[in-house]
Amino acid sequence: MDVVTGLDACSTMEPDEARVAATRERLVTAGEATRLADLFRLLGDPTRAQLLYALLEAGELCVCDLTETVEVSDTAVSHALRLLRTAGIVASRRAGRMIYYRLADAHVRMLLDLSREHLRHEIVKG
Amino acid sequence: MDVVTGLDACSTMEPDEARVAATRERLVTAGEATRLADLFRLLGDPTRAQLLYALLEAGELCVCDLTETVEVSDTAVSHALRLLRTAGIVASRRAGRMIYYRLADAHVRMLLDLSREHLRHEIVKG
DNA sequence: CAAACTCCTGAACAGGTGTTCAAACGATAA
DNA sequence: TTATCGTTTGAACACCTGTTCAGGAGTTTG
């Protein structure tokens, strides 16, 4: 649409048009941005975040352990885990009648670690 | 609440209780998890993600440039930028009658970069 | 001054999201 | 087999969220 034909608004400025055009090439596409937003949105819930950080520390936990760690019902935990599992963020393993969950991706591990660092530095800055 | 008194559910298993307790100490608190989720939720919207990645590449852009880059109304962009500005993720600078936005935090820059890498590796893996 | 331009704000509406509830699945134990 | 445990599922509900719309700041130009 406008990504190709555009450049009609802001017609009073020429110096920045080149920069906008150059940015578009290196830019993530709308589709990529949507998928990135999907990833972030999955981490953007208190329950899911707590689950993920619990798994980051413990390595592997069953649902009942996770339900104890986070303060929500087992049903809510299960729903949360389903979203994370479908997205490939966590993986599960059955042992008897319990199911153990773990983080499935090294990048996500780094992401969680980096974000926690960001938060704690922010607090220092006040 | 249960974080202190708990340990009553899952009473049939003793071996994992120690691990759960140990995890709780190193774990992010519920408050930290909420703040981390707040951060992720802010990145978890296609419009805001596109804006942030545009700023990641361009360094600094005014609202009209951002409106051109992303395919939404200037009003939606303004609303999105307000959330990001309030959270300290972007910073603004006035020059004449336009306002230039930029990423305000190095950690967020790394976060965006790492996430983009994650996505592109995921695609490779299929 | 008024007009044009860039950007912001508030209210309102449609759509998505997380929780709870009731029920059911698969696996072990009696 | 039946009972119980651990976990999952689907529907229903209240809640939050992002967009649009109409209007208004603040700034430069005529």
C-alpha cells in the first residue's frame, strides 16, 4: 500500500524522505513485526512471566510445582502453559502422571535474563 | 500467602519440595514479574513493535516519519508513543513543530536485536 | 492577527485476553 | 474394576486494550 506508493504526507520535508526510505529496507517487515509482537505479548503476562522465570531458575518443573510457585489456580497455569507450548517457548515431558516443563529455546533464556537485568538497572537509576 | 505458608498441595511428593523452595529464593518476586510483564506487554503490539524497530534502525525519527513507516493513523502512532514514552522506553526531543523520538535505553536496544535474531533463527529451523 | 502544520488528548466503541467453572482425559494405586 | 491424582480442555464471563473520531494544544508562516 503506502509502503510502496506513499511519500505524500509530510510533503514539506525532503531531507528526511531519504532516511525513511533507507530505513524501510533494513526495517523488519510488517509480518516480522507482528511475529515479534506475538512473541513479546506471550511474555507480557504476569502469570506466564512468573512461570518462565521459575523455569529459568529451576530448569524443569511439573505443573503442580509451578502452581505452587505462582499464585494462581492449576487451571490457569495449564492454560498459560498451553500458549507457551504452542508457541515453542516451553517443551514438556511426561513422567508417570505428571508432566515436566522446561524452556525450549536458548534465545528466550537470554531474553528473560537480559530483561531481568534491564529491570534491576532501571530500579538503580530510580 | 502461600509463598510462605504453602507446601500443602502436591503432598505426595517430597523430593521436589526442596527444589521448589530453593527456586523461590532466586526467583523474581511477583512484583518483579509484573513489571517484567509490563515491559514485554509494551513490546507486544504490532504497531509499537514496528515503531521501535524503525527507531532501532533510524536512530531518530519524527512522528510524521513514523506514521509513514508504520501503516496506521498519526493518532494511533501518538497514542502508542505516549505509552512507550511514559514507560521510559523512548525519549522525545522537540525541534520546531515536530518532535523526534529515539530509543531511550540500551537494554531495550539489545532486547529488540536479540528478539529479531531469535525470530530469524526460528524461521531457519522451520 | 489568522492560517497552516505537527502533534497530542479524551471519550467511545469493537475486539482480544485471562480467569473461573465444570467436565473429562490419561496414568497409577487399591 | 473403581478411585484418586495430575493435568488438560471448552465455554462463559468480566476485564483490558488499541483503534477511531472529534477536538485542542503548541509552533511557524503569511
